[in-house]
Amino acid sequence: MAGCKPQRRREFGTTRKLPSGRWQARYIGPDGQRYTAPETFDTKSDAQKWLNLTRADIERNHWRDPDAGAVNFEKYALRWMEERGLAPTTVDRYDGLLRLHILPTFGRKDLDEITPPSVRTWRAERLRATGATTFAKSYRLLKAILQTAVDDDLLPNNPCRIKGAGKEEADERPTATVEQVFDLADAMGPRWRLMVLLGAFASLRPEELAELRRRSVDLDECSLRVTQASPELTNGRRVTGDPKTRAGKRTVYLPDFLKPELRRHLQWFAEKESDGLLFVGEKGAPFRRSTFGRKWRKARTKVGMPDNFRFYDLRHTGNTLAADTGAKLKDLMVRVGQSSERAQLIYQHSTAKHQRRLAQGIDAEVRQQLRESATEARPAAEA
């Protein structure tokens, strides 16, 4: 009707002046609970402006419970791990990163107490204490946990904002010469000799070697069928299951010089039943990383290899040797059991014929290097 005054929009929330002279703002949230602004204001106008912004967030469905982040980080992180359905080896790795590198700093904090400055301070301390590679792994884990907290509406944004902090730039792993591989195999002794040779010339992972059985071996084809892996956790427990990747289930064709090594090992050291393990200890116990590790370190010292040369570097040695034969990328990836969505399209057509040819190339390369090594050593012996 003409002459009627438009109704004034009701103010959102309330303001009040505190004894200190500053102003406080309060409001009723969408959940029916009363909330108080996390800070006080110089003037009533400033308090009302804050309330207006909060009202706008509610109307745009951008509002979040300001107390939502009051959740203990350690409890949240442990629940995050439980809910992911992670493989036991991944749980083992994440548990170590949390326990040693993340929880000592953030374990007692609530989620909303972890800020970008606190993450930067943690980064500086961890880089000094552990180095770039370990920190990168820890940072990626922390960032993933906190991103889930953002997705759960417990945090407005992720405080892990350091560009490139999760990127690993590990040093290139060392490789051994063919002669050094055989020296290491000799130093490890007859029982473990084949494990060293397969680690290098078949590019097998330690956890794949641990689960090889008599039925895995085809002497006529000079090949191994990898169907399972048995990684050892830090507590000593073995977890047997599928190999590390989808491509891990594979037939590995071996260079022919390994056939007598295979035959001798089956006769002397493998468990006798048809499903028996290929590698067992002196007392018949399954392969253990701790016991093998002590033998490995002694052998490494005996042949003059550097202390940073790990057993896993034999796999890197084998990959390099196979690549030096001129093999195609797809054949190399099939051989070593690597897998990704993109790689799967690249090497899905690799055939047994290609794999057999690759093994023959390794055989020729190893025999050639051994001949050259023997030729070089002969004049010195004659002198």
C-alpha cells in the first residue's frame, strides 16, 4: 500500500561492548548453536561487519563449524590409516613416518592448530634431522591426511602449502659390474649365491625372491613364474600376497648361464616338497631380512663394495644391464614387473618371444664381460 514503510531487515547476530572497551560478536549458527567470533573488535561497526560476512557465508552454504577442527591430530591420523584399506606394507611404512617424523611435532595438536607457519618450522627441523628424501615422504603423508580433513569440513583449507616440498629427488642408486655381482654371490656362500644372481640378472624384488617355490622354476624354459610376494614388515612379520604391482605376476626368462645354478640350488638347498620354498636358512627357516642383512654387509665389505650398496641395488643393476642390451621399453617393464595405467598400454603386447630374446641378450652381455674380466686379469697373474 502507498505510504507503507518497507520492513527493515532484522540484524543478524548480536554485538556487545566488553569491560575492556572492545566489542564482541555472537550469532546462532545453522545448527542452532550459539557461536562467538574468535576475536574481538575495536568498534561496534567492525563487529557488525564480521557478522554480515558470516551471514553471507551461511546463505552461500560456505559456513563451517568454527569448532570442527578441534579434533586431535594423532587420533584423526590413526583413524585415517584404518579407513584407507591400505596394504600391510604401506601401513608399515606410514606408521614409521608418523611415529618418527610427524607425531612428535603434531601429535598433541588439534587439526585447526596446525598452521602454515608451524608446517614450515617442522619442515626446517626435519630437513636438518633426516634429509630431503625422508622429509618428502613425511610431507606427502601429512598433506594427504590434512586434505582429508578439509574434505571432511574439519578445516577450511590445507596448511601444507610449500611448493615442491613433497617431491623426491633421491640420488641415483649405484650399480655393480657383472664381476662384482659374481664376487658378491661367492662371498654370500653357496646357500645364498642364487639369490644374489637372481636379484641382479632376473631383476627380482627381495619380497618376490622370498616367496619363490620349486613349482616356480621351469628348468626346460630356464624361467621363473612370479605369482606371489612375501614382504617383511619392520616387526619381522611376513605378509604374503600379490606382488607389488598388477604387472608383478609374470614369467621371467633367465639367461642360460643361470640354468646350472638353478639346478644345483634345487638339488642342494631348496625345500624338497613340490611346493617347498626355494630359499631357506641353514636351519630350514624361511628367509629373514635381519639374518640375511648381516651376511650381506659382511659380503659387501669383503668384496670392497661401498656401504650404500643395498641388496635392492642388484635389481637396479639388472635393469641397467637389460636396458644395455637394446631391449624395448615395454619388454623391460614386463620383465621387472612395473605397472601403471599409462605403462600398461605401452607394454601390453610384449610376448614370451621378446622376453626370451631379452634374456639371451643378458646372457651374451654377461658372458662377454666375464671374458673381458678374465683377459684383463691374466696378464697380471702371468706377471
